[in-house]
Amino acid sequence: MDKIFFIPYDDINVGDFASRTSVITDVLVRDFSRVIGDTNSFHVSDESAAITVFKTRIAHGVHLLAYISCLIGQELPGFGTIYCSHEFVFHKPVYIGDSITVHIQVIEKLDHRQIKLKTEIKDSKDELVFDGIAVVKTYK
């Protein structure tokens, strides 16, 4: 079993942050499509993508959101975190082969072991792809 990592609520401070960089590959997008059952769309079909405003395949928006969820669940606050809410905006697409940097930062500590996080994803050009505000509840 992997070592369980979490930061207790009392040890979390406003300003704490975590970041992670990933490359959105063809394999990842196709695997994500299979997992959610979206196997015949412009995310996986070059022909379908060619007739969209994007002209080429892009990652699913919810796929990008999963990177934020992963960062929350593995690093800040870590294991056992419960996602309570998330308001967000997609600013631009992420194309196959793009590198993204996911960043979360504590902006407020709330009652009942809840924390408010600023969430954002930037592409390799440091342009904002996604941003929002999430509320999560810590394990302890």
C-alpha cells in the first residue's frame, strides 16, 4: 500500500499552494474518452475535429478538471479530501501535445475543516486555460 499523505486542517495556511505540470498526450485523451464512454467525438476523431471551431482535437474540459482533483487529493490537502464545490471558467482549449501546469492555492480557511482554493491551469505559453474557486473539506 502506498503511504497516505495529507495535511491536517490546522497545518494549512492561507497562501499554501501546490503545482504540477503534465503533457496532454493522444493516449491520455483516448483513454479518458474510453473511460467516460465518449469514443466518437472531436476529442478522438481527427475528421470530426476538423469541422469544429478548433480545427483539431482538444482535451475534454472535464479531463482538465481531473488534474485539479488529483492535485487536491494527492498534495493539498491530500488523502481523504472531499470536494464540496467548484465554480470555474474555461478560457481556451488544450490541444493534444500541449503541456499544462495546474496550480491550486489556499485563499481562505472556512469552518468545519473546509478550505477555499484558487484553481488555475496555464498552457506552455503561460496563458490561462482554466480558472476557478473550489471548496474542499480536509480529512482531519
